[in-house]
Amino acid sequence: MDTKKRTARVAGLLYLAVAITGFFSPYVRGRLIIAGDVAATAKNILDSEWLFRLGMVNDLIMAVSWIMLGYVLYTLFEAVNRNQGLLMVSFVLVGGAITCINVLNKLAALLILNSADYFPIFTEGPMQAMLYLDLGKGGNYIAHIFFGLWLLPLGYLVFKSNFIPRILGILLAIAGVGYLIDFFVFFLLPDFELKITQFTFWGEVLLLIWLLIKGIKVQPEKRVTE
């Protein structure tokens, strides 16, 4: 049991890293990218290039942390259902790869803005940079498919386990569906601004807290009274 609790703590710490980096990425985008204003966006990125580069590193850290989290959770839930655990890890690996590759869109935008050598090829540098930034946003929503899908087998594993409250498994499945809805809304209803995940993310937060607490606090064994 002590080993399982230590594993839960590691998973909680990795989940915390994913959560922090996951919130930082939209913060960078909100600070630097102004929708519909190419000139202002280009100026913001060039004036705050360090923040933009930090955002790219942040995305890569998130992807690596997520992949490591998937592995640690697999070891935690392998005994519950190995096939569902492998399915969960598969979704994480694909989603993590998409996230890493998607950083190239941001890097391309920065290279275009930061080097006059690209301007003969791309006659309007800022416009081309904005195109790559928009592609990056679309790439994030493609990754949402796997942000959502991995939570479905994870929710099942939590629900079937005997060491995590079943309600968390249900909330994780709801969170997964929220990501999938946001993906479909982005591509099918682009003028619809509401993001479902801002209402459905609670399962992930509560699981993170549970893993940290259960990983740190070890209940003392009860004495057997004669």
C-alpha cells in the first residue's frame, strides 16, 4: 500500500505540472496575440520575445509531463484493467506528440517575424506569422481530441478501482466529453465563443488533489486489540 501511495503522489505532482503549464499557455496567447490585429500581435511578440519563447518551452514541458503522467497512472491502475490502461497511454502518446509538433507553428511565426531573410519568400511577414499562429491554435484543438479521449479510460479505471472515490471517475468522463465538445465547436461552430471545458474540468482538479493528498498522507496502521 505504501508503494501505491508513493506512486499516487508522483502522479499528483506530474498532474500538477500538467495543470500549471496548461494554464500558462493560454495566458501567453492572451497577453501577446490580439485577434484581428496583425500589426499589434507582431509588435507584442517581438517586444516580448522572451515570453513567447517561454510559452513554447512551456508547451513542450506540458507534453513531456503528460506522457510521464500517463505512464505513472498506468502503473497505478494496471491491476484494475490493463487494456484500458494501455488505451489511456496510447491517447496520451498521440496527444503529446501533436502538442510537441504544434510548437513548430509558433516557432515558424517567430522566425518569420524575427528575420528579414524570410520576407522575400513570404511577402507579408506579419500576415504569414499570424497564419502560423492560427494554425497553432487549430493544432491545440486537434490535441483536444486526445485531451478528452484519455480521460474516458482513466475515468473508467478510477470508477472500477477500490482506492479512489467512484464519483471522480464520473467527473473525469464528463471532463473528457467537455474537451471533445470544444473540439467540435471550434471546427463546426467557429463563431460560438463558449468553452465547455471551463465548466467540466473539475474531475481533473479533484483527482489531482486526491492523488497529492493520498500520496503524502499515509494512514497509520490500526492496532489489533486482544
